[in-house]
Amino acid sequence: MNENHYYNAEDLQKFGSIGEFQQPLAEKFFGWYGEVFKDSELSAREKSLIALAVAHAVQCPYCIDAYSSDAFEKGWSEAQMMEAVHVAAAIKGGAALVHGVQMMNKVKEIAM
Amino acid sequence: MTNENKAVLPLQNEKVSMQYRHHKLAEAAVQREILEHGRNGSDTMVPFQQKLSESGLYPLHPTGIQIFQLNVGKVCNQVCRHCHVDAGPDRREVMSRDTMRQCLAVLQQHPEFSVVDITGGAPEMNPHFRWFVEEVSKLNRKVMVRCNLTIILANKSYHDLPQFYKEHGVEVVSSLPFYTQDRTDRQRGEGVFEDSIKALQWLNDVGYGYENSGLVLNLVFNPAGAFLSPPQAQLEREYRKALLDNYGIRFNALFAITNLPISRYLDYLLQSGNYEKYMDKLVKAFNPVAAAGVMCRNTISVGWDGFLYDCDFNQMLDLKVSTAAKHISSFDAMALNSREIVVCQHCYGCTAGAGSSCGGAVT
């Protein structure tokens, strides 16, 4: 085992093994996960693009690998995928910036 | 610049076949070696035969020949990056009228061969193509032509192909790797999408693709890269909506076909560093149900020179049928129906996921 890094691309293939330590909860999670990504009110294709954006927002390298492949395989173009990443980034950036109002409120509260 | 360098220039443009470029992968034996032992001769991939054995399917036998597939030549107006035939304008292999006559004689003797599937290259570029379609249409079989679409617009002499197909009740199977320009052109060449759309509109104009017209127009999806097809039914819905909304195009069904690691697609996989990962993906997706329904079990494939193969892919790898008689001139239906189908590592392409055949998914 390589202990000099936290992420290993091969670990993604081992995701299913989390059941080794807690099988019932793993089964619930993977069952729910599978249901979530099925064609329903949103298509599996649309869900894949949402997942790609969220993967970037939560900065999960495993999820980015998985949903970059999945979204491309489901027919999204490079430009559409990058726009989805920009949406994630804009929300993350906006989320940081909107706290600027809180900062302003605090400063105004204490400033003369 | 030396003459030698000039000769190499088309390599970058990829407007010619690998055979023309004297590419080592133009040799079937080199491809087979890579497929069996990996690029460094150290491949540890599970042999396809072993996978079949585990599913109780080895040796693989036919279920009865129904589809008589002819590859009438390797000449094509396109040079697609994924082509397993290595077809192109520079190829010279075309089926002769004599060989076609031998095929017609076999078809006459075997009314149980209910489908005649004509492929290429661009089959329409064979000088005897129209004669053959006229003759075979008299035999009361379903006749399919695998049309690359752009040939219809290639020059005036092909403009009447939709009408010709209609007159002979031909089922048209057309490659359209995607419903957007970008992905189609990347795989098939610049301008191919635009011409394909026009050709589809011409086919629609004579009645193809409309329900109840009796004129069947099916489309073929190939992944434009090192990945497998999305589910066929879902993809068909997306194609139907996009083509109708954007271009007013109608079609009957979509076939999702997996790219097999042969010829130019094998070259792409090796050059892009995707070969091992792609093969691993195919092996992991092995589906015994798809394996039981593979097309080689009900198909016989005839090469441009009359030799017989289990499928068009084996044809390109020069893996002839295992029977003693290997040529259309000595066609032995009984022996062929009890033959052992020749399999190799590329066969994983037809058994992955929902399976893949010339008619799309098999499960």
C-alpha cells in the first residue's frame, strides 16, 4: 500500500467493498444510488451532467473520473460539460462571495 | 523534402487507408498477434474461449444460418477513424460479377437464408452493385444495404440511390455515429454530418423512415471514442427527438454497435493509450446472455474474393471458417451449420453489456 498519497485511481473500482465493514448500510446506499440515477422525471443523461457538476463542487477525484466518462458516453459535448463545471464553480464562488454581506454586516455593526 | 517524406505526408491527414500507408496494422496477422498477446506480448487477459466455456458455450456452434452477408469490397468514399475494414478511396478490392453469381446460386439453393446483408466499404461503389441488388431482389428475401449516406451525395451518378432502393424494397442501414455534427465529423471526417443529414432527408423524401411506408431506414450508432454504447433504447429516443426537431428527419430504429478492436479502431486504441483499458472494459462487461445471441451463430459472411467467414470482423482478421470448404464456389451448408465458430479476443466486443451485432444490441 502506498501511504504517500490519499487518492488512488484504482480505489474507485473498490468502492463496492465498503460493504466488508458494514454490509446492510452499503446495500442500502448502493440500492438507493442505483435508483437515483435511473431514467425518471429527469433522464439518466441529465442526471449524469448534474453529477458531473456536483463532483466538481465537492472536488471528489473519483466522482470526476466516473462522471467525466459517463457524461461523455451519454452524449454531452466537451463544451456542455465545461459549462456544467462553470455552473458548479459559479455557485461555489457565489457561495463564498455572498458571505461578504455577512462580513459587511459585522463590520458595520462594530465600526464607528 | 525527400520523396520518401512526401509519401508519408498523407499519414497525418489520414485521407488514405492504412494499407496505402504500409502501416504494420494493415496486416491481419499483426492485429491477431496484438489481440492474442497484447502489445508487448505479455497480455494476461482471460482468453475468450475460457469465458465461453464458463458459460457452457464453447465450442461455439451456429443456431442455423439465416443471414447471408456479403462484403462487396473495400472501396469507400470515406476514411473513417474507427473503420474495421480499413476501407478508403485507394482500396481496389471489389467483388467480381462471377463471385456475385456464385452467391446468387447459393441463395437460390437456400431459401432459408432469409436476409441478404450487403456491406463494404461503400457497397454502392462496386460496379456490379445495382445489377446484384436487382438480381437478389427477385429471390424474395429481405435485402439490406449498409449505406454510409454520403455516397448518395458523392456525385450525380449516386443521386438516384434513394429511388433505386425504394424500387427494390431495400432496407437501408445507415451509419450516423451521433446526432451532432461535432462527434460525427470527428469519427467520419469533416463535412460528413452535413452530407449525412441531406442524404437522410432525401431518403425521407421518397418515403423511407415513415411508419407503414414499408421502406425501412435504420441508423447505426458507434461510440466516437474508447467507450461502450449507452443503452440502445434510450439513445434511440434521443436520436429521434434531435433529428426530428432539428432537421425534420424520421427513421425506424437505431442500432447501437460496439467498436471492435480491429484495424483502424485498434490503431486508435493503441495510439491513444486506451487499448488495455478498453479491452479490460469489454472483458468486465462480458454478458453470457449476449454471448448466446451473437450474430455469428446465424450469419455467414462472404468476402470480396468469395472466401467464407463467421462474421465481417473475422473477415478483416483473415480468420476463415473452420470447415474444409472455405469458398463460395464450394459452399457446403450442412458443414457450415455444424461448424465450430472461430473466436478470438476481439469477440469480447460482441458480448459486452447488452451485446452487439450488425443489428445492434442482442439482449
